[in-house]
Amino acid sequence: MGKEVIRVVAAVIEHEGRYLITQRNANAVLPLLWEFPGGRLEPGESETTCLMREVRGRIGVDVVVGHKLGEHVHEYSNYTVNLTMYSCQLPAEARPYPATVADLRWVTSREFLDYDFPPADEKTMSKLLGLVRN
């Protein structure tokens, strides 16, 4: 039997040249690593619906889902992650806060390298760095 495949979506939220990243909780899988907000798709759930649900749960605000930025598969020892990233926007009145994450920060693309991200995010991060020029 093959490894479990976990489908994950993440929101790339940019505002004035900075990107919103969140820190996983200490008791999470891959604890205290940084990532774009998002999470695991539930059975039968669309990527857009999942992304809106996960972002609202993690940073307490709604998000407007835009176009797909990229997708890739990463093999961990016990499971496989299929990660899809979407360009997203926050409504003007939105004030994100760490609702169910350890922390959140607004960083430039150059600052991505100052934070530890999960291995599944690294290839997609490289793609994103190729798309933005700060």
C-alpha cells in the first residue's frame, strides 16, 4: 500500500510588497516552522472553499482567492504532500491576527530566507521568488 497523499492549499497574501506568513504551533506537525496560511483539504471540498475556511480559522479574516500560482508534490518519509498555492487578497478592513497559529508576520520576499519553512514549501517558495522582484 502506498503512502497517504495529503492535499494542501496555501494563500500567498501580498500587501505593499510584503507577504503574510504564519508560524505553526509548538504541538503541530513540523512545529514552529513558518508557512503561508492554509491547510488540508477535506474530502469533497474545493480548493477555494478549503482555502477560505483555513485562512479564516488560522488568522481570523476572510480572503479573496485569486489565481493559482503553482503546485508541487513533496515526499516525506510517511506521507506525500500535494501543495497548491493561490494568490489571495484581504479585504481592506481585514486585520489578521494569530487566531490558531503561534505568530504571523508581514515579510518581503528577500526575508523568506530568514525563516524556516517546511520542506514541502521550499520548491514552491523558489517559484514564488522567481515571480517577485523586491
